[in-house]
Amino acid sequence: MAAPKTLAELEEDVARDLALTAHPRAPWLEPKRAGGAPVLDCLVISGGQCGLALAFALKRSRVDSLLVVDRAPSGREGPWATYARMRTLRSPKDQNGPDLGMPSLTYQARHEARFGAAHFADTRNVPTELWHEYLLWFRRVVGVPVRNGVAAGRITPARTDDGLPCLSVETSAGPVLARKAVLATGQEGVGRWWMPEAVAALPATVRAHTADSIEFGALRGKTVVVVGAGASAFDNAAALEAGAARVRLLCRRAEPVVVQPYRWLTFAGFIRHLHEMPDEWRWRFMARVLGMREGFAQDHYDRVRAFPNFSLEIGSPVTGARAEDGRAVLETPKGEVLADFVICGTGVRMDPALVPELSACAGNIALWADRYAPPPEEADPRLAGFPYLAADSAFVEKRPGETPWIRDIHLFGIGTTMSFGPAGSSINAMAIAAPRLAAGVTRGLFEADLPRLWAEFGAYAVPQVALDPGP
């Protein structure tokens, strides 16, 4: 069978494939209301790639009363059009992602329909802007319902008119009621972007995080210091391309990490089953992975090494910082480093108390520190601060009985890493992780509806045979 030659032909294939694989088609959830207001079956917070993949999986399971909200305007969801400053994705070009295994919905299918199969074969890695275009196309062709410009806030418990538990979610567009809520907020889900305290105390005019909006044109002729040696740090060291006079990248380690641990663990057994393993094995694997951090690729290195005014300085953790004459002065074991501007590629720290959606329950969210004590040689307070999640990726109570309603708040983001591995932040894991989380959501909805479903089953009397009344 010939591959589609245009996007229009591909979209016809998508429509056919969706129809052919729609079983089971029967609707099974009934509309709910609370105080006269409609209650969604599920509210997905964030319309980035994780939110879209999850919403698609839920739609396939006939969770029809579904909404995705995103605080960004349409086309600006997720990192790809904002702070993702790499030229290409770090994942292999033939990965499966939001398509959930449907060939006509894969990135490759769209790329080939637009540019041809030979062009895809010649493409080494997926350009970032094309991946962003693909996500917007995917959202449209599968019909994910998204409301942009809506920021979610505090989540509190509520009840439907027929007595079932639900959630009330404050949003910038007014309260939204939902039986289930999923935080698909990527890197920020259960914490905040982090930088060393001394750097954070500097005036905002001389420092930023890699996740911030940065006007690189303003750095022309400036000395820029990048703190960190992961992939995002190297992406931002490319300030050199905007005309920075010098970029110094400070690596705290004695040797930079050149091994990418995520390459090893991207196999079905790990992605699908890590969360089912004993805590000591989950901790052991993920402590090793997160201790190494996400390494930079050859392309990241070559991009900045092409500039003679770039330097990678190892064994240089930032131990202090101060502002002086409109510049930043960073203290390191090897001496002071002067910078016109500092960019921190230092990742995220977990802290549910900093997340507006979790402000009513943050103090009772179980963390790994509450559930598992690793051997002293494996202890790491940073990792102990990750949430300890249930098998359906829902939050678990630290003190049972105080906030039982948090079982209906699920997480799909970087905060799932200690419990599930790279399931909430990796394109490579999405084809397994999104259906698993969707199944957790539908299991909860099904369990809560058991009395109604039992009654409906008892009343079911649709004959499938017309008997002959004669002898």
C-alpha cells in the first residue's frame, strides 16, 4: 500500500484508522452535575505533549466529558516554542510518542507526507520546530478539546449531586468541576525551576534560568556564564550564536557526564514495569540515573565548541555570588568568575507546596522520604523529595484519612520519575505511559460507578434473538 503523498491524504488515513480501531465503542459514563453545574469526567491541566497524549488515550476509552486547559495561548503550549533552545530533539527520529502506536499518527508519517520518504531518511534528528508543528497537527486531527489562556489553581474536594466525590478546580476562567484531574505540567508539575540560592539572590537583570524567557540579542558583546553541564546548559551556551563576546560553562563535576543513561533504559520492560518493582530497586535505578543527570549529546558540544570564545570549566561549582557594578561575581573553588549575565541550567527541585493546584493538600502528599529509607550510601535528600505515587500515578496521603480526595489527582510529568522512571517526561516512554495512566483514570471512574452500572446491568433486557412463537 502506497504511503500518503500529501497531508490531506494522511488525514484521510487517520480518520479511517481511528474508526477502524474505535472498539469498544459503547459509552459507559453518564453526565454528572454538582449544584446544578456540569462535572467533567476528567480535567487535564496543560496541553503540552503529555497532556495531548493522555487526552487522546482517554478519548479512545470513551471518556467523552473531557477538557484540557493550558495557560498559554494556542501554539505556545509546552517548551517547544519557548525555552527549548535545542535545534533538534534529543530522542531518535523514529520514536513513537502521542500516536500511541497508530502508524498514521506518527511523526514519521506526517514528515513523509509533507516532505517525502527520502527527506525523512536523510533527516538525522527531528528539528524542534517540526516537532512543535506535529503536536499542533496531532491535536487537531484527533480532536483533543483544549481551552487556551486558562490557568489552573487550587484544587479542593467536592461532591456530585448524586453523592460521588469530585474535585473543584479554581481557574482563571472560573471554577471547573471534574471527577478526575491530571497535572500534565511537564517539568514544573510538583516543584519549581531551581538555581543556587546565591545566584537566585542576584538582581533579575543579571541572571535567569534556562526555562525563562531570555532576550539573547541583548547579550551581544557580553560575557555570559552558564551554570550546569547538562543538555539545556549547552543549549543556552549557544548565546554565542547571538554574538556573546564570551561564554564560560561551569561544570561542578570533576568530569562532565558523557554517558546518557536514558539511552540504556528505553526498553519496554523498564518503562512498563519499573513502578511494579520493590522500592529498593526503584530507588536504586533512578538514584543512579538522576545522579548522572541528563547528558549532553555530541551535537550540543560541537555547536558551542565551534566558537573559540567558549570554555568548559570543570570542577567549578558555584559556592557564592554577589552583584558588583552591574555585573555578577560568582565564587568557585578555582576563583571568582565575572559575568554580565548568568544562565542557570540547574533543573527542577520537588516541592508540592510551591504548586498552586496543590496548595490545599501539599502538606499531606506522601514523598519518598515518607515511604522509603535507602542505605546511607544511596541517600539523597533531593530525590527523597519526589512524590511517592500510587500505581495509577495518583498522589498518596502522608497521613491517611486527612485528604482522601487526592486519590483523584494524578500526575503526568517529571515528578513521576522516582516512582515510574522517565514515564512522565520522555517522548520515548509515552506510548506505554499515557495508556497506563489513562487506564488508572478509567479504573477510578469505573469503581465509583459500580452501583449505577450494577443497576443498569440488572435492568438490561435487550433481546438479540426473535423467537418463533409457534411449536
